[in-house]
Amino acid sequence: MTWLQQFYFLRAGVAAAWISLVVITAPASLPLAGALLVLYPAWDAFANWLDAQKSGGLALNKGQTFNLIVSAITAICMGVAVGLHGNAGGVLVFGSWALLAGIFQLAVGISRRKLGGQAFMMISGAQSALAGVIFIYQSFRVAPGLVQLTGYAGFGAFYFLAAALWLTFKKRRAAHAVS
């Protein structure tokens, strides 16, 4: 199994675990919801660092480097926003991050398209950017709760899983064609 396959399976699994944690705890308190909101972009920052390390380093992967920085800053801002403005502040920061992260996921997917399985990443990036715009808008109206944000993470998990499976089956087809 290639690094990219493993990485995509890992990203899908972590997103599914985050969703499960949110649904199981149905955040009983704002501090718990805030912690879960901080955790999601913090994981994304780490995942971008991990992927960049396995793909030639941060210096060679500008999109991942920028996404890492944006996600790390988002995790910090998320804690501040939830502390100062509650759920609406958290949703505003989450939406802003989803918009930026989506744009850069789209860019990374386009730059990696020759590796295969990137159509899912490009669609996911575009969908993330759109969701970000919607979350930003909603944060000024009636902001959705944390459980409602799990749909965003669910689509991310789906796209990472689809990309991992695509690469897995593509590799198997290529091996059967050679034999």
C-alpha cells in the first residue's frame, strides 16, 4: 500500500472518529464543543505536516505548507472565538477555515492529479470552499451547532475514503493487467 493510500485511509478514519465523538457527546457544554472545534483544524494542520514530510518536505509542498499554517492559526483562533463569541464565533472561524482549506485542497489535488485519485480531492476542496461560504453566512444569522457541522466532516471522510479506495483498486487493476 502506498503512502498516499495509507494517508487517505487515515484521514477518513480520523474524520469518522471526530464525527462519532461529536455525536456521542452531543456537546453537553460550550467548553467541550469549543475543544472539539479546536481539535478538527489542529488535526488538519498535523495531517498536512505529516503528508508533506512523506512527500518531499514542506519546502517542496507549498500548498500543504500554507494549509498547515492556516489550520494551525485556525485552531488557535477557534479557541479565542468560541471563548469570546460562543458558537457563532466558532462557526465563523470554522467557515473561514473551510473556505481557505478548500481552496488549497483543490490546488493540491490539481497539482497531484497525475498520481491518480485526485478528482475526489478536487471535488472535496471545491465543496469545502462552498461550505465555508455558507458557514460564514450562517454565523451572522442562526449559527449551526457542532452536530450540524459533522456533515462537513462526513463529506471529507467520504472523499478521503473514496480516493484511498480508488488508488487501491487502480493499483490492483494495473497489477492484473501486467500478469
